[in-house]
Amino acid sequence: GEDVEQSLFLSVREGDSSVINCTYTDSSSTYLYWYKQEPGAGLQLLTYIFSNMDMKQDQRLTVLLNKKDKHLSLRIADTQTGDSAIYFCAESNTWQLTFGKGTKLSVIP
Amino acid sequence: GAVVSQHPSWVICKSGTSVKIECRSLDFQATTMFWYRQFPKQSLMLMATSNEGSKATYEQGVEKDKFLINHASLTLSTLTVTSAHPEDSSFYICSARDHRSGSNQPQHFGDGTRLSIL
């Protein structure tokens, strides 16, 4: 089946930028998503990008997509302690999502 | 916009009990709803997909008689865990989307239900 890979942990200092990386295998992916999960909570949609785009910016969030390498990244500028959470990358080519295992972001004050 | 409400948020019950979890789309019509299960420190595992007014489609390995799904209206889907046992303890999350708004509409997730079976 299709696969989505993410590194499991990332630790950054407050105020620095965080970059969370994701790779996927489905070359027919049409949409790629980033979701945030805080402890004990559901998933919050942060942003998503269509596969014919290479960049999308939304306030502190910047998504970069390299479709040739099937690589997606999420950059969080000026990372705050409230950004500490698990971030899931997901891809879809229909209505069904395939999730990565999530990257736990820890922000050091 | 696109709020999904899931209830209850936490359930503790005895082995053998059946538990019903509700998933509601509050400000949009959810033509499709999804039920996921998440084990500690793991990703989400899709259990089933339900389209309003039709039977749910279950993923391989998910017992349809164990996990009953009903999607009787455009704003409500329910998951009933029948005769729950400790191995059913998990975090269950629903999501919803309105495909009539276009194929680019993402899934919006509820806050999840933590089920603990004693």
C-alpha cells in the first residue's frame, strides 16, 4: 500500500523555526495535508496543498512541496510553546487519507 | 467553520457493555464520515467509511458486527462498540467531509473519544 514517512521527534528552542519533513510514495497524490494533535485531543487541520503547487504560506506556516522527490515540509516560524504537539502529514488521491506516524514537536522555553 | 463534535469525550465501562459514540457536523453537511482508531503514540488507523443513507465500508480486519456504524443523517454518524472488552480500549476519532463542495475539501476531525474498558 501507499506509505507516508515522518521523523518521530523534533526539538526546537522557543522563537526558532521548526521544520517538519514528510515523504510519501503515492505519485498520484492530489492533496497533501498537515494536521496538529494536542494531547488527548482530535486532529486539527493546519493547512493543505494541492499537488500542482510547490509552496503555500499561511501566517507562521509555510508548506513546501517537491513533487518530483515526493517530499513535503512544514515550517513553523517563531515557534511557541503552544506549538508543542504531534504533527501528522497525510496524503490523498481520492477521499481517503493516508497518515504518517506523526512527528512530536517539543518546544524548549 | 467546519466544526465536528464528538461525544462523549471519555468513557469508562465494564467489560461486556455496549458503548455508542456520536459524531456530528455542526455547520456543514457531512456526506461522508470516517471512523479512526488510534493506539498510544501511533498514527490513525481507518476503521470504516460511511456515506449518508448507505451501509458503511469497513477496512480489512475490522469486525463489522463488533463496530456498528450508522450514518442516518447528513449531520450525524454513530459508532457502537458492541460487547466491549479491554482490548477495545483505545482512542476513537471521527472525521467528516462534504464531497459535494468539491474534491478538494479536507476531512475535519472531532476531538476524539477515549474508551476504557475495565
